[in-house]
Amino acid sequence: MKIRKATANDICSMMDLARESATAAHWTEQQYRDLLSPAATAHRLAIVAQAEPEVSNPSTPEKGLLGFLIARFLAPECELENIVVSSAARRRGIGKQLLHALLLAARETNSESVFLEVRESNQAARAFYEQVGFKLDGRRKSYYSNPSENAILYRLAVR
């Protein structure tokens, strides 16, 4: 697996992965295009986990995207906006590798912390964030809609 910056060629696969996950942020194609525009790349990060060709047969085409992460740099912080791993590839460390790449980028931009919000009912995501060191930082009442639900805020110091 290879972690790399997302390109416009990845947009359809990213949208497919997001649709596969009920808890992911579901953005429009134009929002992804805007995210990957040259003007946005100075303060945004979009990375993907790309499957590698099979080692036993290097001529095998790449298998596609296993996951992606989107973040926004808001000095002195970084907001994790979306992280998605294919349901077929979960529990293989892909989310941790994407998050590790984000933390490296956050340090390079002198960010002090990474923050995020997650649905209160998303126990799997909350356990993942807590496992990698995020700390509970607050709650936003009725932040989400369809259905209405509180957001749980997490923060991780990077310096």
C-alpha cells in the first residue's frame, strides 16, 4: 500500500468510498474538485491509500483506493474533516497510516494540534481516535442532522 496525495483522477473512487460509509461526510464532485484545486492545496490536505500491484505479479494493475483522508490547516490547528477506509480493507492499519501521514504534515506546518468532530453514536470511530491518542475536548449539541445527533469533539496535541 502507498500513501500519496490525491489527484483529480481519484475523485470518483473517493466518492464511491464515502458512499460506502454511512458515517462519512458525503461531498459533491465539485467540492472534491475545489479541494484539489491549486488555490486550496496551500491550506488543505487530501491523501489516499492506494493498493499496490501484487508482488508475485508486478504487471497486475493497481487495485484502487483503500481509503482517503481530508484535512484543513487553520493555524495553529489542523482539522481532520474526513477519513474513510473501504469496508473490505478495515482493521488492517490503513486508517492509522493515513492519520500518521496527517500528523507528519501537521508537524511540518507547525500546527499545535489536530481536532475533529464525530457523531456521538459512532463508537467504532470514537474508539479508533481514542486508541491513537485523541482526547475528548467537548460536545456540540444537535450538530448533525438526518438524524439529529450530538458531535463529540476530539483533539490531539502534535507538538
